[in-house]
Amino acid sequence: MKEIVVLSGKGGTGKTSIVGSLAVVAQSKVLADCDVDAADLHLLLSPTVRDKNEFWSGQTAFIDAERCTQCGLCEEVCHFGAIKDYTVDEVSCEGCGFCARICPTEAITMKDNMAGYWFISETRYGTLVHARLGITQENSGKLVAVVRQNAKFITEREGLEYIIIDGPPGIGCPVISSLSGADMALLITEPTLSGMHDLDRIIGVCQHFGILALVCINKYNLNEENTHQIETYCHNQGVKVVSRIPFDNVVTEALVRGLPVVEYSDGKVSQEIKKLWRVVEGKSPPLQ
Amino acid sequence: MIISVASGKGGTGKTLVATSLALSLSKNSKVQLIDCDVEEPNAHIFLKPTFTQQEIVSIPVPKIDEGRCTYCGKCAEICAYNAIAVFQKKVLVFPELCHGCGACTYLCPEHAISEEGRGLGVVETGNSNGIKFTQGKLSIGEMMAPPIIRRAKECVDPERVAIVDVPPGTSCPVVEAIKGSDFCLLVTEPTPFGLNDLVLAVGVVRKLNIPCAIVINRAGVGDKKVEEYCLSESIPILLTIPLDTRIASLYSKGITLAEGMPEWQESFLDLFDKIKGLLR
Ligand code: SF4
Ligand code: SF4
């Protein structure tokens, strides 16, 4: 079994559109959407939810006004500035429980958070494990871990070959949680200065955790000079560029119809994505 | 006044709007830009500031004095994030799990814990043609963005209009970045992805009780559902930027819309006036 995480650093480079198409092209796999606070993959795969589960994680402090003597100790010790005028700002509270432990009148209790849901769903391309973090909730990293665990469990149980993960943008907590221990990271970038800057940071994260990284340059013809620079840069970093996908509005047209682009058209973009998967599987050599 | 620029979905043009708005305003008013997308800060690519200050952002993590420690296990029991484990003759601290809440230090019965700073990233401040520029940057391999965002936002200068570039998503870093703004601009694109994430972002600003409005970028690519949604939720659309290869090309080279196509400055000034109107 191989776990492949698709990441981008910068958002909007086409990560989810490509994962949606890999879902069509790849056989023998489970799909996992680890972009838990803004999940989009379901819009391409129209899943039927088979199993819906609550995600309980973390706690929030509550002050019982009747017991509170307004001594102000809790406000003084809170490192997150979450207590003002003897009330807790739920959004700022990180659930450490410090205040509840030191309150002299035991006026503070910690309550568990229902921080979202996770789902096991069927799609026309196999099983999808996905999630929805509650709005303004913390602990996206833990929810990512739950999604990955379940995807792994199903993959093993059914004797499948791949887990394809749609990862979150950025380089922080949920990204690290999506990446740690995976077999390979497929990095989708675009030839803009922002995309290049962010690619450099996400490659840094992969190297930090010792994960093999492959690069796909999406919309490569938007700025071919930048594309060339990305290739040189990757070469110098010892990172392989496995694909170049042209810009084509057909990707958005497919999206508007709720379809992965390879299912909607057989044009250049679809051809390139199919080739990309063969390279990832090790059946074709990379570009450089 | 603090205006945050957020998006839900990444790559919709949040930084394009934030930087062009800052530049357009800077001709007549005092402006600052705070890049709170600390995982992938990009505004500097467009505004090319000269940085004059750099500060390391750290959180206090426990350091155990094993000479005093009796291995009672209290600290491990207290820590809500499992950042401490106590064995028979050894205390292990996992600094990357610690949120720096200070509970263990305060509550250790033997006063065996002191705190030492653990760097998570930096906040840099500088200047770009009169725009005061601040950005937070999370170090590679670090997980915790909120403390850096919090620090970057402490640089708000009440004398200036502050534009805050917010990270994508809807979880804690987004909340930290938007919190305390007077107004939030949500930048989206007219596609199912854009709409799905816009709805989530609207949920965040409403929970925080911050007035908001929409900017539609790459208008013409997808469908009309974003406009229908805004209408049904009575959220004003204040600016529409078309899908245009000239704009995409400027963006790819790190040139702001306000500079590359100066005729847009008028639109950004108008956008600002509309925001002021909505706040009145
Ligand atoms: S609470 Fe203090 S004495 Fe007890 S194990 Fe922790 S450091 Fe040692
Ligand atoms: S400071 Fe708080 S989070 Fe850090 S180890 Fe101590 S109790 Fe845990």
C-alpha cells in the first residue's frame, strides 16, 4: 500500500481538480480529503455518505456566574487572552484547562467540543473518506489524522494499492498531519512568483520530514519563463518534475458540471493527467 | 480602521486585492499592510518592502529542573496537549506539542519548572513606498501559526488604515487573523469550489460578528451561483475583477493590478469608499 499526498503550499493551483481526475484514472485506491476546513473534493465526486461520525476534540472553559466571586485570577493566568469580564471567549479559548484548575471557587468547568464530522462515502470511483471541521474550530490536525487512519484501515481491509490524499494549503499543522509518514508528496505548483515562493517552502517541509517529493507544474503556459525557472530550481534541489499541464478553461467547465476534467473531456489537460499518474505509479519516466 | 481580506478557498486573489487596495489608498492616506498568511506569505512579492526589523516569535515551553523534580507526574496530568510524559526517573517534554499555556510551570508542587522560549517563526516590519509593511512567517516544520499571527497583529498602527491579508480556510489561523477587524472583504471566484468555500468563510465572519462584503475575481469563468448566493444572503458585491490574461500575466510576475494597470486604482478607491459607506 502506498500513501500519496497531493499538496501545493499556495491555494488555487489546481490541486483538487487534479486529485478529482486521479480518482478516475487510478485503479485500486481509497480517496481521502484532508483539506478538512475547506473540503472541495466532494463537489467533483458526488459521494453518497454511508457513515457519518461526530468528531469530538478539545475543550472549552465555561464560567458559572453564580459561583464566580470575580477575583480575576483566571483572566490573569490565561495566556490566550480568552477571558474578559469573567466570561470566556469561546473562539479564543484553546482548552488548556489552566483556569479551571486554579479557580478558588471551582466556578470553571471544561466542556468537550463537538468539533466537526467525518464521513465514509461511496463514489463512482471508490471509497472517499472526508470531513468537515466545525467553523472556527481548532484541531484540524487531529481531524486530518482521523481521516487518514480510516482511509488506511479501509485500504488494508480491501487489499487496495493506493491512498490518494487531497491535502490542505499552507505548511502548518494540518499539512504536517497530512504528510507525516506518507510515501510520497505530489506538489502541484503554478508558474507565478507566488506559486514558486510557496513551492520552495513546501519542498522544505517535505525535506524536513524526509518525504519524497514530485512536482507537477499546472497551467505551465501562463508564464513559460517562470516554468523554466521552476524546472531549473527543482533540478538543483534534486526534486523531479513529473508533469506539465497547460491552462485550459475546460477544467472550470468540467467543475461547473461537477465532473473531474478527465471524465468531461479528452483534451490535452486530460492526456497530461493520465500521463502524470503513469509516472507516479512508476510506469513512465519523469520529465527530467 | 482594520480591513481584513479573506477568501475561504486559496488562490482566489486575496493577495491581489489586499496589495492593490493598499497601494491605491497610499496615494492619499496613511496605510499599512499586515500579511497574516504566515504559512505562505506572498504580499511582499508584490509590494517589495525593505525590511528594517525582525523579531523572533516564540512561545514559553517548560524546562524541568530534574534536581528539584520528584517525578510526581502532576505536570503530565495537567497538560491538555500531552506535551509532557513523566517516567520513574525521567521527565520528557515534547516542545512541538506544547501550546505554551503556562499551567505546568504554575502548578508544579516542587517549583521544578521554568520556561524557555521556543521560536516558531518571525515577524518582520518594513516599508514599501510609504506603506508600513508587516509580515509573519512560520518556520519550516513548525505547526503553530496562531501565535505568529497574534504578534503580527499587535503591529496595528491606529493612525493608519490597516489591510490584513488572511490565510485560506476556516480554522484557528483564519479566526486569529480576522478577529478584531472592522470589516472583512471576502474574495471569491464564480466556481463551485469558490462558492462552497465562500459559504464557509461567511460562516466565520458571521460568528465573529464582523460586517463583510464580496469581491468576485476571474468573473466570467464559471457560473452565476456566487451572485445568486450573495443576493439571497444580502451580502453586497463591491467589486468584480474579470478573467483577463493581462491580469493573470501581471500576477505571475509579481506586479500589482494597481501598478500594472493604473486605471484600476480608481476602482480600489471606490471599493474603499463603499466599505466606509457600509460602516456608517
Ligand atoms: S509536576 Fe513538577 S515535580 Fe511533578 S513531575 Fe512535573 S516537574 Fe516533576
Ligand atoms: S505549558 Fe501548557 S501546553 Fe505546555 S507543556 Fe505545560 S501544560 Fe502543556
